[in-house]
Amino acid sequence: MQLGGNRWSMMPPVVKNLLIINGLMFLASLTFESSIGLDLNDLLGLHYFQSEKFNIFQIVSYMFMHGSISHIFFNMFAVWMFGSAIENVWGSKRFLIYYLLTGFGAAIIHYITIYIDMAPIISQMEAIIYSPNADAIIGFANAHPWGNYIDSIRYPQIYEETLEFYNNTLQTLNTNPNDSGALRDASVFFQDYLRHYLNLPNVIGASGSLFGILLAFGMMFPNMKLYMIFIPIPIKAKYLMIGYGAMELFSAIQDNPGDNVAHFAHIGGMLFGFIIIKFWEKTGVRWR
């Protein structure tokens, strides 16, 4: 089959290499974790920019890391299924540029939304660290959802410190708000907890770029009927992509920390994909 002067390929080069790289990185993460205890997902995942774990290369490396077999399988299956068609139409260079830019866009939107969410909490903790007072400490301790951020298995050290803070420091401040030792101990605890809190956000996976691919596919082949396992009837691509976008937006607004999914990053991939395609259209770039 001929399209745009190029032969249609079931496995075009960029898609093929993306599958290979992601597969190798997943195997490397398993091997390094079991052999030398090195967590590549923690090293190469996208951390919050104020975290001591943040490195600039993570803006690229996070796209190639996955947390489980199901995570990488479904992401890569969708990249192949939808990305192959797009690469065949656009060509490899343009598809790669689009894939990376939507991944960067997903990171940017993730940073913006997580900053809005975290900044007030960070400010409260910094105020306690530099100028501790009992009212601020007690108010924060009563309002903060500690269970969303610590547990005894994954974070044993900060968990023990939090118990010590609650059982001793906080109890002392409740009975004697001016106790200088308890205020000092609270300041030290919040220094450790703030470091832990900043290190927690960590995004991995190709989902941001994948949602950009889904958006492009829906725009390029809007009336193509797709058969999905969870949908009993064929559905046009444009409606499926709109549905995906709506579900991600709804999930993001729900703000459930327990689902461990960066929904706004997915929305960012779609948003930047739309902007890129419209920019190409406006500048006369033939994208289809």
C-alpha cells in the first residue's frame, strides 16, 4: 500500500525503536532493582522541580520508564496501534518530534498543576521551620492528610518520625504552647517531612505522549471505526478520543491521590498535541 510516497509499514522505524527502548529500560529497571538495589524509576522518573531528586534529564527519561508489565504493555500496544498509522502518514521525523513535544507538554502541565496543589502546603511548612509557633503547628497537623503521604512499609523512617512528633512533640505543644524544646523539635521534624514531601511526586511512563498520539489519530482519522474490548459496538475514533479526554479531565478534577495516575499529564499531552497540529496547519505544514 502506498501513502504519501512511502510504503505502509506495520512497524515503522520510530515506533519500532520506541518499543525497543521502552522494553529495554523496563528490563533494566527490573534487573538493577533485583541485583544492586538501584531504583531506576526513582532515578529517571520525573520528580518535582524543588525535590533534591530532580534532574533536568528526567524531562526526557521519564517517558521511557514504566512501573509494571501491564503499564508498559498497554502503553506500548497503543503506541504501536495508533502511532504506526500516524508515522506512516507524517513520516518518521515529524512523528518523533511530535512524540517528544507532547511528552514535554505533559511534563509542563503536570508541573503547573502539582505546583498549584503543593505550593500552599510547602509555604506552611517553611513558615513552621523558620518561625515555629504552636498554633501553626497544631493547625497544620490537624488538617494535613498524613495517610496520603506516609506509610510504615515504604517510608519507615519518616513514619517513625511522624509517630514521635504526634505522640510527644504535638502533645507537649497542646499543653504548653511555649515549650522551646518542643518548638525546636517540631522545626526539625518539618525539615525532614518537607524533604520527604518534595521527593514524593514521581511521574513515569509514555502516557503523556500516548495521549498526544490518541488526539492526533482522532483528528486525522475521525470517522474510522474502532473495536474496543470494553465497548460492544464499533465507535468512531473522534468520539473515542473525546471520551478519553473527558474521562481524564473528570479523574483529574476528582483529585484522588490514591489512584497514583498523573491525569493532568495525560491532558497535557492531548493539549500540546492539539496546539502542535493547529500550529502546523496555520504555518502551512502539511500534516496529513
